[in-house]
Amino acid sequence: MSDVSVQDVSIGGDSIRLGQFMKFAGLLDSGGDVKEAIIDGEVEVNGEIDRRRGRQLQIGDVVTHAGRSVRVRP
């Protein structure tokens, strides 16, 4: 992942659910699209595919979808 640019996105807290963060960060526009992408295995958290839309992300976690990576920041 060293050759991929990672954008920092501030969530204003300590944790956020994966589905919420993907919409908040602008990776996808709708909850339905987020749900499909996660179920289809198109989303990575810290370099590993994660199919749990409700996964609690922590500060520093990196979410990747469709070649775009965003990092959770406080």
C-alpha cells in the first residue's frame, strides 16, 4: 500500500462504523451501494477484505475501495 495515496478523513470522535465511514468519506454515495460493495468483497480495511458493514473502525484504520484509500482520523 506504500504506492497508494491515502487521504485522511476526520470523524470528530474515536470510532465509526464501516458503512457510515464509507458514505462520510465519499467513497460511495448511498447506503445501498455501500452494502453491496461490502458484501461483494470490494472493501478492504487495513489491507484485508472485510464484509462487516457494522465493523467499528478506530483511529488510524485505512479503508480502500475501487483504488481509493482513506484513513480514519479524530
